[in-house]
Amino acid sequence: MTTDTEEPTLTIDELAARAGVTVRTVRFYGTKGLLPPPVLGPRRVGHYGREHLARLALIEELQHQGMTLAGIERYLLRLPPDLSARDLAVHRAVVASWAPDTVETVTREELERRAGRPLGDEEVERLVAMGVLRPADGRYEADLGLLRLGVGLLDVPLSQEAIFAARKVLIEHSRAAARELSQLFRGEVAERDARDVRSLSAHMEPLVVQALLTAFQRSLKEELGEWLTEPSRESGAG
């Protein structure tokens, strides 16, 4: 697995498996310019990184929204070419926020395809405990909006208790922010006509979600930076 600062290490087969698509699809997106070219290594073997994986996830989300291939091309062309995997994940989260909650009943095979990786029984149990999955007569009811997030958390070195505690914090604060913002916007549109209200409603959710994600991302980066540079940690590392 790569990070934003590591060299791309995934072959095209590994990238396709992680993204839950076929190698043919990856190559097709590459020829259409939807994916940047791989980094060529020894023997001219192409290697892909997290940015490619994140871009494939964004393309999949845009398709789920019913966007045509031409529409996806126009959307991606408007993005800066040097976006990191984190930046692409923010765009995908904003796109996902436009759609209502989506729960589908899937087989174990389909679940692993959607997850982009094989899932052991213990990992499936953790996803069930997180509320991402619910067993249903040999199949699973999957919250597709949470599936990739849940799968990503499987690789995070945190206890189940810590993940649940973090979820509680995020839900409580996001609900409080949503309540205050809703009251603010209601005050703004109270004296406007119905057309203005509908226009604001159509634009409000994706813009607010993007603003919240950006603000939270920067705040978390600052907090983690301060934590990692505390004198006690520097002395303890020596």
C-alpha cells in the first residue's frame, strides 16, 4: 500500500482488484484521459499509486450519480491535475453527499467487488459491528455510502472502541453544525420567494459539505501537527 508521499507500487492488476474494476476498464479510462499514466519502472512495467485508486473511486461515485462518460470527462477536466489522494477523496465525499442514502443487498462476492479487496470473516464481522453491513439470509445489506470508509478503517491501527468513540464525536458535532447552519440559512430565506429557496436548497448541501470537509481537514492537520511536535514526544523519540 502506498501513501501520498510514497512511490506508486501497484501493478495494473493490483489497481483493478483494489478498485473493484477490470483491467480493461483501467486501460479504457487511461486512453480517455480520465486516469493519469502510470509511472514506468524496470522493464517498462507501469506502476500506480493512491491517486489512481482515489480517482477510480471518484469516477465510480460519479457513475452512481448517473453521470455520463462525457459528463465525467468534463468534471475531471475541471479539477487541478496535481490533486492528491486526500483531495480526490474530498471531492468523492462531496459528490456522494448529493445522493440519498443507498442500501443494497449483495452477495459475498459482490461485497468484495464493491470493497475492492477480499474480506476475511473477521473483517466482515467488524464491518457488521460498525453498522456498514447487516446480514440478510446469506447475503448482506450494505450501506454503500459507508462501505469504502469502513473498508479503509479495517487497515487503521485503532481499536474497535476507539473507532466507535470517534464515530460518536463526529456524529454529535456534525449534527450540531448542521442544526446551526440550518437555522442560519432559514433566517436568510425567510423573506424570499419560493424560487430563491429552491435554488439555495439545491446548492447548499454540496457546498456546505465541501466547506465542512475542507475546514475539518485543515483543523485535523493542525492538531496532528501540534501533537506530533510536542516536546514530550520529541524527547521520548530520542
